Amino acid sequence: MAYWIAPNNDRTFRIGDAIAAQGGMADWRTEKFSVGDIVFIYKTKPELCVRYKMEVIETGIQFDEALNQEAFWTDMETYYGGITSKYVRLKLLEEYPAGKYSIGILREHGFRGTIQSVQTCPESVVDFLLGTSGNDGDNEFEVDYPADDENLYEGALVQVMANKYERNKAARQKCIDLKGYKCIVCGRDFEETYGVVGKGFIHVHHLVPISSVGKEYKLDVANDLAPVCPNCHYMLHRRKPPYSIEELRLIMEKAAMNDTQEAAEPITINPLQNYHDGCVPLYNLKAACGCFEQNEEPDIEGWFDVRGHGFTPNPSRHFAVYAKGNSMYPKINDGDICVFERYQGGPREGYVVLTKCNGIDPDTGCEYTIKEYHSNKVVTEDGWYQESITLSPINKKYDDIHLDPDELYSTIGILKCVLSN
């Protein structure tokens, strides 16, 4: 087994988005790695730190057999230029907080030079990363436990720089054999939702956290383990001690009836008058489309704090507008606050985008629209071209908007999150 460090630049390929969308998996274009190798993914500017620890689980994958990651490539010339290359499949073992393992920290532990290409990871750096990152048993992506014997004992403390709890792969498989791959809380089946990409993916939740046991104990698979989806797994652990399966089901039922335990009355989110960290500007929708198209800045009508939505808010890149119409219901309701990232090139396939087009959207009565972007690309010997573009509503009471690639239209932004109002 070898240890590698590999650079990733979001301006070429957004591996973090690929991992999140593909159940902790990503395909990487290389023939250097072998099955079982560990790859530390180093994010280049502006992060300059190691973000992911991944294991190579398959090699020699042809382009037409690889995961469909087109939506995560920003540099399309590089993407289509590699159709004859082979890929390896990586499985996420651990995600590190941004900045925890910066290039400065790595150099303090023996790394020399720069990280501009795939290279073997120095032994001293490997020892540092493996010795300090740890796994306290709460890494939600670490769904395959280390191999253990058939006695199904769990919880024996071992000393590796810090106390860690052993996990039992046989117990996980017995839980799945007994209860299946469907989330026991919400009923989601990843294979039904995502097809072959989601086959065999599920988290296994300990109904009694191992970390609270503190001693070796005989595991009762039927009563101690439960298959849950990542969302429900996170929610179960939003409280210490964790919510029970029954409690979380009840919370979901009440939320569905607009009668949550947290709030009985609807909450109106009002914009702030002054900027502070984590805020993005609120623009008038029509003004935003018109000004951005002309590389001008529209007037700011307020600020929204959008921290905690899976991205780092940047007021120079992100902006908020009020949605108009119901064509994107139930994802977006009329009057919801939509936060977009300014579009500066790259893939849009499958993303919800804010578009200014040469025509009127019947839902808004204006020439701007918020829809799901789809394009039909044709690959030729000389490259590729767009044959057609479709802006699709989620609410099927509304019709698709079909664009000719030669028409005058502008993609203004790509949706990052929605604040329900």
C-alpha cells in the first residue's frame, strides 16, 4: 500500500461536490494508483490544505464506465480531452476541516517543495496525518468498519496516538442483511433514487453510541444497529445523547404538518441593514440580471446571513434575490430567498440557474427565470458543441423553456441554497 498526495483545483474539477453528490465516491483520472492505496486530496488556492483522505477501491476504469462527473468539471476542455484516459475510483474515508492541515503545517512535519502534481506522501507527513486526524466513531462517511473477527465484539479501546473505538465490518453487513439498505427513519433507498451509483450505500447507526460504553461488549445486531441515510444520521446526532429512531420520525411527521417542536408559527426572514461576516447582498431580481450582464453592480437592498449552508459566503461571489412564481415548487416557493453564485463559466448541467433569456417566462412575466439547466451536447472529432438548451421547471404544471444555443441569453448565477420565507 502506498500513500499519495494529489492536488485538486476547483477551477478544473470540483471533487468536493462530486464526493457529496456520489455518496462519498469520486473517479480520478490517473494510472499511478493501486487498489488499497491511500490518497490525501490537497486543495489548491485559495484553501491550500489537505481536505480529504480517500482509499483507492478500483483501477483501470474506462471513460464510458466511469461515474458521470461532467457536472463537476469546470474546465470542459480538459474533461473532454481525457476521454481516452483511465480512471481510478476513490472512496472517502475522512473529510478534514478547512485549514486544519495547511501547507504550512505539512511543512512543519517534513514536507518539502510544492504540491502541483500527484506525488508520494513523505513518511513523516503520513505519520502526522494518520496519527492526529483520528476517527472518533462519528465520521458519517466512514460506513465500512475495519475488519474484525466473527465474535462481533465492539468497543475495545486501542491506543493509536489517542483512544479510538474499533468498528466491526461483519456487524455492519449482518445489520444490512437483516434490515436492508433502506433508511429505517425516512425510508430512502439510494439505489431507487440514484440507480447503480447508489447501490449498496447506507450508513449504519449505533442505537447506543460505542463511545458511551467504554468497555468491550457483545453486540446484538438486531437491537443495537440500524441502517440510516446520511441526512437522518446527522439529525440523530444533533443532540447528545442522540435522538431515538422514534423521536426523529415524530419530528419529521410534525415538520411535515408545519407543527415542528421548534416553532409553531411561520418565520419571516427579513434582510439585515448592515453587513457582517457570513452575509451576502440582496439585489432586486430584475436589476441583478441587467447589471451583471453589463458587468455593473446593482444597488444593494439588504443583507442575508447564509452561513451553515455548505459553502463559504463571499459577498463578491454570492448574492440573494427573492424568487418569483411557482414553477420550481416544492424546491422554491414564490417569495423564497434564493442565494446564487455568480456564473463565470463551467458546467451547468442539472443545476438550478438564474437566466436572462430573449423571451418571456410565463411564470414570472419577465425575461429572467429560475430553472433547471439541461443541454444536449454533441461530441465530434473536433471537440463538442451544444445542440439545444432546455430550462426545466420542477412543477410540471409549467412548460420547459427551449433555447437555441445561438440565441442571446445569459446565465447569471448557479443556485447555492434556498431560505424559505
